[in-house]
Amino acid sequence: MTTYVLLMKLTQQGIKTIRTAPARIEASIKAWEATGGKFLGFYAVMGEYDYIAIGEAPSDEVAATFSLALAAQGNVKVATLRAFTQAEFAALVEQLP
């Protein structure tokens, strides 16, 4: 499976309803796993983003669809990043002309 990093920022709605955020996070983890993905970690962070989630998904389409559905709820804005392991990166570099 492919690894993805989701960077999330709370929207005004997400901030107003912050008390229900833990339950929303749990529901989102279950939704990710229902797509056939594997949840690897969730972090509330300080700085430019409010949350970071890391997971594996069977395809880019699955990850993108999940991110769109999450953002459509209106509580967070999501940036989804395809992550390469150290070994995957090394293999890419070996292919350079």
C-alpha cells in the first residue's frame, strides 16, 4: 500500500465545534480503515497545521476521495501528500538518467 500524510487546518466551523473533535477524529479513522486503508498515526500539532494524520491506502484515488469527503464535512481543510519511504526514494534516485 501507499503511504499518505494528511495535513489539516481547522476551519471556523471546526473551531466552534472543537469539543466534538475527538469523536470526529475517531469516526474519520474508522472511515479510513473502511476504505481498505491502514491508519498509522494522528497528531495534534502546533504551527501552520492543527492536525497531521498518517496512513496507508490502496490507491491515490482512495486517498483523494477520503480527503475530499473529510473536507466536505466543513471542519478541516486538507492537504494530502503522497509519501515515499527511504527505500522508495532511493529506488527513484537510482532511476535518474
